[in-house]
Amino acid sequence: MDVLALNKISYGLFVLTAWEGEKTNGCIVNTVMQVTVSPNAIAVAVNKDNLTCDMVKNTKEFTVSVLSEKATFDTFKRFGLQSGRDVDKFKEYEYVKKNDLGGIYVTESTNAYIHGKVKEMVDLGTHIMFIADVCEMEVLSEEPSMTYSYYHENVKPKPSIAVDEALDGDKPAGKWVCKICGYVHEDENLPEDFICPWCKHPASDFEYVTA
Ligand code: FE
């Protein structure tokens, strides 16, 4: 069995946004799909570790903002590489709008948003899949949607650049680099239970790089 077969599935990238009381939060997800047409319904899977997941569970409502190829790594850093438990991701962030139904969505480098009301939740262990009826949606631009492979090829910093930036020159050559986000672990040894501090992926997503 070749698990790399799973890498052949294509995905988009999205900002999943939730709002609860005074708090607005969002995270990056890659698992969004339209599941039915009558009615228009979408499914979104999100890791339970994300605050956004808890908020959607509570409010049964969310928006998905579809990222376009214009999105930069800054967008991924803002929404994907920090937790809403530690920072307010929307503080002084101007690229945000609210629709008539109160749905909050992101307008920076996005080409559409879809506002869903959850009708079913499926517990998948590490993730929850929310199935939602679409109650509002809008096209925001005609830029092509960003795919996961476009992100890897054009947006995500290349590990070699991250290593060069992190190295002082007189440190040992070998480093471990997170293949997901580019975080550099500046040590020859990577503990088996290591978790990437930026993207929370496990040690198996790191590769050993010599500068
Ligand atoms: Fe990472």
C-alpha cells in the first residue's frame, strides 16, 4: 500500500471563519467540498485542536473564504501558523466584511465566500466534519482559486531558504525542517514525539537538511 497515493488528491485552501460573542476567529483548512445541489450544501473538515472548530460546534455557523492565487505566505501565517487562543487574528485586520446575516468573511486574496449553517456534525477522531446548508455566498474576484499544490510550489517558503536564514554559519550543518510550514528545528536530533510549534504537525513531517 502506497500512502503517497493520497497526495494525488487535489485540494483547495480556505479560511474557515467563526464568530461567537465578541470573538472572531479563523483558521486555514484544505478540506471543503460541495456535497449536494438541492439544497446547496457543503462539507468542511477541521482539526479539533483549532479554536475555530470549537466555535463552529457552539454556534453551528461559519463562513469559508476561498483563497486565490494572490494569497501570500503572510495570510497563511496569520490564519494557519498561530492560534486564536494566543492572539486575536482579526485585530487591526482590515480585509474583513460582515454580510446581512452576520457572517464574517475575509476579503484579502479571496475570490468567493460561502456562509453555511451546520445541519450535521461527524466526529472523525482528530477532526470534525461539518455539513452545512449554504445560506449566503458571493463571488469576490475572478482570480483562480489557490490549490494545495500551487501553495507548495509558489507560496510556502522553500526549506533551503528557511535554513539559510536561520543559520549563523558556524552552527552544525544538519537541521530538521518542517515540510508543511518551513519551521527550522536547529538541532541534529529530532525527538520522535516532536510537534512543530508553528503548524502542529508531527516529527514525521520533518526532513533532515544539510545547508
Ligand atoms: Fe510546521
